[in-house]
Amino acid sequence: MTQQLVSDQLWKRLQPLLPKSLETRHIQYAGRKPTSPRKVVAGIVFVLRTGVPWRALPATSDFPCGNTCRRWLLKWHREGVWLRLRQVILEELQRKGKIRWKRAAADSASVRAPGGGPKTGPNPVDRRKLGTKHHILVDARGLPLAIIVTGANRHDVTPLLPLVEEIPPVKGRKGRPKKRPKEILADRGYDSEPHRRELKKKGFGPS
């Protein structure tokens, strides 16, 4: 199952980005053999795909328990592993000409966050229960270019400009790194003349 959840192609890109601390054993107090990083990633992918609570993920021969997987997910997040992986994949796709820069689309989705946290807020459409709002900008084929998380009470258009700035410069072809789609498409929730003017100043053509 580990190879099904974390393919050889994905692991080839991810492994060089992971810190070596998970595989390190103390010379004097080695203890039990450390968990395989690939199995930890397999557990993370399993939870994200199925939506099972972390505490409900039991340790198996395919991955460690959910608490261990979550701990390493957060640790690698703080160390910038996932951002570096995104950059690697974007640059590879750019080299192959698979990113469609002509148009980009922005949208958001609200998710419950019963555990709370600094990026949560009362959801106005869910009886003010704590939640987060995931704002995403994708290319013309639906490839994620930038993602921002805010509280669920934030209006869609509010983080639009920071979301645009979140697009990383993408190398992979001759010339300057690519960063600017020609147009940005969005629904009525993003209909704001001040934001249109700001986007035009930055070289975008909002629609």
C-alpha cells in the first residue's frame, strides 16, 4: 500500500527535500528502529485522501499511527518541505510546457476547524462554528499555483491580492521566471473595482 499511496515518481521528488532527522538514531541510546519517512508520508496521504481523523489511524505495516504522521506533517510544514515540493513540481511542469499561464481562476472553500487555531474564524454560514477558508488560484487546467488559508469569516475578495502575490516565480524555461497569468477569472464574490485596479497595476488582466 505504501507504493500505491506514495508512488516512486513522487518519492523521487520528495525524498531529497526531507530533513534527515527522522532516520537518525542516537549512537548511545539507539532505541527502536526509526520509522521509514516514506511510510510516514503514506500515512499522511492516506488521512488526506480518506478524511479519517488522525487519532483513528492505527499503526500498521504500511504506516505509523496517526499522531506520529500528524507530528511529522506539521514539522515538515514548519521546515518548508511542502513549499519546496510545490516549487519542484511547478518547475518540472514549466519545463514540459504544461502550465497554462493565459488564464487563472480564483475561488475558495470553507472547512470546519473544531480544533481551533490562529487561522480560524466563526463561519457565518455554519452557525458561527469555527472554520477556515481555503483560497486557491489555479491555472487554466486547474493546476494549483497559490494557496492561502484564512478564517472562515473572511470575505472571498479580501485575500485576493495576497493570493496573487503568493504565486512563486517558476523557472524551467529560457528567460525570466514566469509568475503572471494574463487574466484572472472569478465569480461575483470577487467583483471589486479597487481590486481590479490593483491587479491591473501588477500586470494582470482581471475578467
